[in-house]
Amino acid sequence: SDLLNLESKTDVTNNYLFTTPEGLNTAVTGLYSLARELPGGADNNESNLYIVTMCDFNTDIAILRAGVSTSIGRLNTSFTPSTGDVNKFWKHHYGIIGKANEIIVAAEALGLDDSDVLHAWSEAKFFRGRSYFEELMTLMTTDLDDAMKGLDWSLPQNNGNVLYGRVTKATAKHVRAQVAMWESDWDTAIEECEDIFKQEGIYSMEKKAENVFN
């Protein structure tokens, strides 16, 4: 009858991912991979869509001139869920939201008193808040506010190794400031950014603007 036992002894299973602090941390790292994938797949040569998805485009550095991507930037046309870039945009972010939801629920079931569980929960909150880029402003701000409470200013470490690329309190405050600006809440945007600038030992503004491009 043991041959019918399908529980894997070597693979990472959901039972491990969502029932232990270590498993939650492993699950969270998967969100980073999902977030960095190009919508529609990396093989589709859609680097322009990545810029649109990140909502960082039409600046003094880059501008899109044609196609659906440009229409999104100009907000000058009607879109449906099946419209080219829009369809891939939602599939991309709802995939992240689904995985983040699993981590958030599992973390709350384990208990946020454990610092490792709290950190995984906070990271998942960050990704869910970052992905809900639609009219659900309340959920976005709540998720990001929760993330800021549980994240540290410094990068996390594992066995003495700095985990570069992981979100921090400053990352969450940066995105929270972006959301505030969408709502024309300039006071909150200024407050969040100034909180980051106060951490001079970790973050600092470049003294000379031209050095940004060096």
C-alpha cells in the first residue's frame, strides 16, 4: 500500500510551503520570479509590454510611439479584457495575486508572532498591493501599509548572506508614494519619500543629478 502514497519525500510540496516558516519564505521567493517575467512569456519579444506593465513609461528617458502600448500610456482609447496588451497585463498580475493570496492566508494561519512568518506575509502583501493596479485603491493602500509595518529598512539576511533584490520597508514606501500620487494625495507621497531619505545610512539622494547616469 505504500506504493499508493503520493507524498513526495524530495520535492517541495504545498504541504511544506504553506505549513512552515521556511516553506513560506521559499514560496515568497517564487513571487519575485513571477514579477520579473515578461507578460505573455519571455519568448514573445515584448519588452515594451514590460515597460507598460511596470507603469514606468512615457518619461524623458523612454517613450512608446505606436500600438496598444502607446494607447495605454495616452489613456485615449477603449479597452476590453481581450485587448492585446491588456489581456496579458491582467493574466500576469492576477497570477501573482493568486500566489500572494495563498501565502497571506497560510501565514495568518501559522501566526504572525513568528518573525519569519511576519516577513513572508509582509512580502506577499507588497506583491499583492503592487499587482492590484486598478480601482481597488483601498486594498492597495492597506496591503502596502501592512507591508511597511512588517518589513525592515535593511535587506534581510540568511546565514550571514545579504539577500539582495528582496523588498524592504523603503521599497514598500516607494510604491505607496506612487499610489498616493495617483490619488493626488501629495502629503502622503511626500511623507513616505522623506521617510526613505531619512535613512541616510542606507539610502541617499545623488548630490549631482548628472551622476545618476554615470
